[in-house]
Amino acid sequence: MAWLVVALSLIVIWIASIFKVFFGATSSSNAAVLDNGNKKNVLFVIAHPDDESMFFSPTINYLASNAYNLHMLCFSTGNADGMGSIRKDELHRACAVLRDGFGQVWSHDLLAKIIDEEVSNHDIHTIITFDNYGVSGHCNHRDVHHAVLKFLQTNSERNIKAWELASLNIFRKYSGPIDIWLSLLSSKSHPSKAIILNEQPWKSYEAMAQHLSQWVWFRKLFVSFSSYTYANTLDRINP
């Protein structure tokens, strides 16, 4: 009997969380801390095609709906399994769903230099990337974080804002929309955090579906149950 009460409670919380996402996302998000005046050019620095869909879609949807100019710099073609050209095309299609742009792919020894070139070419004002753990602990996610840090250290005079996507523990990571309550509670004690609720979570699903070579059953489950589909917590990297 106890398990039934727990199950029903989780279902009720899940439904309440979904309603919060669909009907209270705008009023609950404190994404305004991302505002940089009239400086609207934002660069996402990611490691692999599909990172934008799996992890950053709440932020991308928010910025796109508020007339930001979005650029995507992906540091690999996803060619570990020999499907690099396919995955580049899939990234283009996913970006079309999420309404962002596409930069160039990487040379590992020149990460910071490539970021510098992208920032200069597109007059970038804000950079968004992974944090030091990289959500999943993937070494490439962590590499792009350190590349952004290196760029910031050598370009401090350019006054570019940089934000990192907060990595969550395993429970929060797979709690789906339920985690939005913990994220919002965290923002009360840390007002400098940007908590962005996804008003269009189905777009995460649509965008990930553009990566057909990766759209296998466990990634479908990930997008459905990952808290990153429903909310992003961004921490400021530089002051």
C-alpha cells in the first residue's frame, strides 16, 4: 500500500510540474539576469552534435523567443563512429527546430583561438557552455569548458559575459520536470543564477529527433526524463 501512495504522489508532482512548465514558466524563470542590454549576440560552445538538443534547449528557446542572435560553435563532427558528415547535417536540422545558428568545427589544439575567431567574426557579447564537470562527465564537454576559460583569461578586457550550464546529481538529472522546484528554490538563495524554464519542452524532443543517427530508444528516454529538457540552471563564469 505504501508503494501505491508513493507512486500516486510522484504522479501528482509530475503533473503539477508539467503544468508549471506550460503555464508558469515565464513568471517563474529569472532568466532576465542573462540580459546584457542591447548586446544580443550569444555564442553556444558545445562539444558534439546533439549537445544543443540534449542539454541547452531551454536556454536556446528562451533566447530565440526574446530576439537574441544565436550562434553555435561545435568542436567536433561526432565522427567517433564514422558518421561525422551525417551528424553535421543533423546538427543543422536541430538548430533549425531550435532557431539558432551554426559556427565551425574544431581543431583540438586551437580551441581558444577558434572561440576568439568566432567571437570576433560575430561580435559576440555572451558565451554559454558546459561547466567543469560537463553534465555527464564527458571529457570533451570538460575540454570546451576549459577552452572557454582560457579564452576569457586572455581576453578579459573585452567584457564578454560567460555562463556555464550547472551539472546536477544523478537524482536531479533524471527527475524530469520535478527538478524545476529544486532549481527555483535554489535561485531564491542564489539570485545571480539564471533559472530558465522551457516553455516548449516538446521542441527538445523535436530537435533531438533531427539527429536520426543518434535517435535510439535510450536517448528518447533521456529527453523525456532528463531535467535538462525542462529547465537549465546557468552560473556566471566571470564577474
